[in-house]
Amino acid sequence: MHIWILQTGEPLHIDNSQHRPMRAMNLADYLISQGHQVTIWSSSFYHQAKKNRVHQNTNFYVNKNLRIKLIYSPGYKKNLSLLRLLDHLILGLNFYKALKKQSELPDAAFIGFPPMEIAYFAARWFKVKSIPFYIDIKDPWPSHLVDSFPKKLKLVARIIFQPYYAITRYSFKNATGLSAITKDFLDWANTLASRKVAKQDFVFPLTSQIAKVDANQLNKEKVWAAKLLGDTSKINFMFVGTINKEHFNWAPIMEAAKHLEKHKINFIICGDGDAKDALVKKYSHLNNVHFTGHANQSKIQALSYLCQGGLAPYFDNPTFHNTISNKMLEYLALDLPVLTPLRGSGAMALKEKQVACIYDGESITGLLECIQTHMLNQDCSNEARRSPQSVHKEFFSFDTVYEHAHQQICSIAMEKTT
């Protein structure tokens, strides 16, 4: 089968970068491993690097089974901005023009959502061409846009964004099937579109292939990790990811570190981002806070052997409420329980599986209690750490998740031919 994946805002096979593969690359690679041909449609603008890959529509032939088609869009600097909406509108229009020139049709398509505009134009075109397609929901736009406004302006914002609600309803309603990173996102989409749940709908968690680590390199990084942390009797918690101030609330983490400085408890922050310099300047004097900068998979794994938990300090807002992020799943794969202030269905599902501790993100008290009760108390620790790796393998492993997606996509393609 020939399957199209429409996905913007993610790294691609043509990007020479350290950004990890996400949905587009992972799904494409899995489908190809199952004998399919794949075309990825994406934007010329590289969201992670905030720069254009090319400045016009361009085709790349990665290999005989994978083609990447880039559609020009001007780009933007901030993730939540009018320029991003303008970029997506231009991208959607350029994409629609490119579709109308397309003679080779896929057997099925898989559309990443957002952007709303791509989903809308694709839904219109696929409907006319009788091509079955999924819409894959990773963020609840345009509700996410409305939620970013102050409370007193939300009603005005919802009125302003009515056109986006309209095109989103159209896209969801006309999709052959919907997938979403959690059941709550799936329910949100069906409710928004006044759509009955279809038999093709399914939950498609965010998960990635576990990177293979060279044994010799891992042994070297174990020495590095031990030297970094010093006393091996210390309790350690780690964060891995982009150190930004848009998604993460760092104050409780750093204040807790200050409070626990004399208690042999370390906080290791791996990664880079726009908030890193300010955090380093303010807290690097603490001897129990370690900023490693970018850490490769060998370093992350070496550190995880010395850690008791993984930090996911998201702001507890509607944007992240119903998400089980890739970061959380990575911690589980490393056999680390998750510490997070999120109180939505995603984190609660992990808590019910006894692999997460949810703390009050408004002050350090909740985090300190979480660390003391669930991580330091041996009896509670054994209960809370009910093998995160086994939970990951059963519910969130790459092969389990992507084989299910493969079967679902093939099923809608097969239904068309019968």
C-alpha cells in the first residue's frame, strides 16, 4: 500500500539534527518495515529549529519506499502567536494548491492535527477523491488557543476563533477515523464535532523507539554519571528535555532543591532551552542541582540507573491535562516513576498504574511530600514503583502502539477496496 502521512512541526528524515524522531518518522519507519510505501507531506519550516529547510516546494527521495514533500510556509518565532496562525494559513493554501496538481493517489492517509488548516484542506480533498483518512489529534486546537487568553477575554477569543472551530468540526466529522494520544482527547474531538464514535477510532499514545545504546559507551557514561553525582548513597531525580518556561514550572523544583540541599537529594537537569541560562544563573550555586546540557541516550541511561524518579514539571493547565507526554513514557522505559503536578486523565492513568506521583505545583510543599512519602519511604517506594518498565512494555511500547496504528490504517484502506 501507498500511505500518505501529513505531519508538520516535527523532525524529518532529511533533518541533520539531534531532535528525536516523533510521530511522522516513527510511523513512516514502521509502515515501511511492514512493506508499505510512504509519502510524508510537511512544511518547509522546521518548527524545532525555527528556520526554513528550503524556501519553495521541494521533493526529497529518501529511498525507494520513502518520499518527503515539503510545502513552503514563511515560519514564525513563537509557538503561540499570530504569525504562527498566518504561517499555517499560508501552508494550508499552498498545500491545497499542491494537492490539486497531484495525480498519484494514496490508498489511505494519516493527518497530524494541528495544524487545523492542513487537516481542513486535506479533509475536503480526500473526501472528493474518496480516499480514507485518519486525523490524529495531539493538541486540542482551537480550544488550546482560547485557553491561552486571560479568563475575562476567553469569551471574546472563542468568538474570534469561531472560523477555526468550524473548519475543525468539518475535518473531524468527515474523517474516516480519529486517533488521539489519550481517550479524553478522542472524546473531546467527537463531542466538538457532534460525531458518533466510529469503530475505526483508537487511542494512539505518544511513544518512541527506545534508542539502542553501545555497551562500551554506556560504561564510559556510568563513570561520568558517578563522578557528576559523587556520593552514590544520594537520592536522585532527573529531568530530560527542553528547558523552557512556556511548558514547565521550575520554581517548585528549584525551591525544593534549595530546601533539600543538606539531605543528600540531587536534582539533575538534562537539556537546553530558553530558560536554562536564567536557571543556571540563579540556582547553580546549589550543590545538589546539576545542569548537564544536552545529554545523549547513553548519558541519560547511565544517569537513570542512579535515579529514583523522573521529573515532568508541566504547568497544570488544560493544554497538558489529558496528555501522557513522550517524556513521561521515556521515564517509564527507564524504569523511573514520574513526578508531575498534572491532575488530568493522563497523569491519573499512570498514578492508577502505580507509576506516578502527583504533587501540588503551586508550592514546594506538595513536591516535598511526594518525595518524602512516595520516594524515600521504602515501603511506599516499593508500591509506587510497580515496575514502570513492565507498565511501559504492556501499554506503551513502540511495537505494541505502532502495530495497532498500522492495523487501523490498513483496515480503512482495505474497506475502500472491498
